[in-house]
Amino acid sequence: MSGSEAADAKKLVRSASGLRMVPELRAARSPFGLDEPPWVPDKECPRCMQCDTKFDFITRKHHCRRCGKCFCDKCCSKKVPLPRMCFVDPVRQCAECALISQKETEFYDKQLKVLMNGASFFVTLGTSDKSELMVCRLSNNQRYLVLDGNSHYEIEIVQISTVQILTEGFTPGEKDIHTYTSLLESQHITEGGNTRAIGMILQYKVPGSEELTQMKFTASEDYTSNKKLSASWLAAMHKATKLLYESRDQ
């Protein structure tokens, strides 16, 4: 078992927001994780920050576990799973945050498993004209992309600077549409309408180097089942990249 696959020790911690199962070392946390926000102090929120209802002995205040803002019970009544903050049980969230968390549930329930199961690609490193058939998967601790074939690579997620999903459109005039996501710069995410993913280009930094390394993934054309699996993996990778991109401002 590689170092990146070693089991990360976890501990159960209790905060005002609830019980969380977190890595003992902060460096071992998932790149998809979010920090638990500080709560807006009670003295700074005499009214609900959504409907402006005044708090009193009858109308109690509640803090959203995702944003930390202060709301009345009506505006903060939903308890929704929040795996990005490692909560053990569903936690109270405001309507806006609950909607976001519910959308993220699909990623944790479906796409994350697809990424961990892996898929086969022809992988080309840099400007090489040779490719190697490799299985690419997300490590169990979610911190690395692991590639296995005759060669072996482990790419740390936080070192990836850009992800470019290569797609092919079904409608004439819409072929070779690129979905481009930058994790470092403010690039807009664009998606073709009726398209399928056929490959991916990653740019990442190797530890100890400031230069970017490029790696191209191409789905195999040999077997239809493998091609469908590769397309599903690429779609999951796109969702993962969007999640990382959008989490910068959360």
C-alpha cells in the first residue's frame, strides 16, 4: 500500500454545531472539505438575518451550521447532511445552505464512488507521442489521483491547477467542445449541451517544482462498456473540479 493510501487516523470532536469525525492531522483532510464557520455572535443578531423577525423569549435564534449566520426557527428548520464538514449526523441549516448541501449529496453518494472505483484511459505525459493504458482512480482519502499501469503516478489534488474535459457533441457544429475549469484563476466553467466526455487534460505541479506538468487522458475505444465507464468517470471528475473551484469562496 502506498503512502497516500495509508489509513488516516481520525478523531471525534464536539463543537457547538455538532459531532464531527475529522482527521487528526489537518494536512490529511479531504480537499473537498470545508472549515466549520464561526457563528455570528448573539449580540450582533437581534433579528433573523433572513426574514428580519425580532428575537425574544418565544422566537428563538438558531445558527446555520454551514454559514454561521443567525436565523429564526422558520428560516433555519431543516436538518441536512453536511459531509464536507465531516458532521456525523444531519445538522441545522438555513434554506439557502440546505439547498446547496442537498445538491452536494449526489456527489458524495454517487460521483465520489465512481471516482474511487476508477476507469481506464490511455495516458500521455507532457509532449510525448507515446501513451500508456492506465487505471485512474481517486484515493480512499480523496487526496490523490492514483494512476496504475506499467508506470505508477500519484497526483495530489491540491497540486492540480487546471482540468480540461474534452467532449464530443452529437449535434453537427458542436463537436470538440471543451469544458475548462481552472482551480487557481477565475475561469468560467462552460459546458456543451448534448455532449459526451471523451478525455481530459490535467496540469499540475510536481512537489519541489514550480513548473506545470501536463497529462492527457483519452478514453479507450476498444470496448463500449469501458468507454461508458470512462465517460462516467470524466463526468464525475468534472463535478469534483467544480466543487473544488466553487469552495474557494465558501
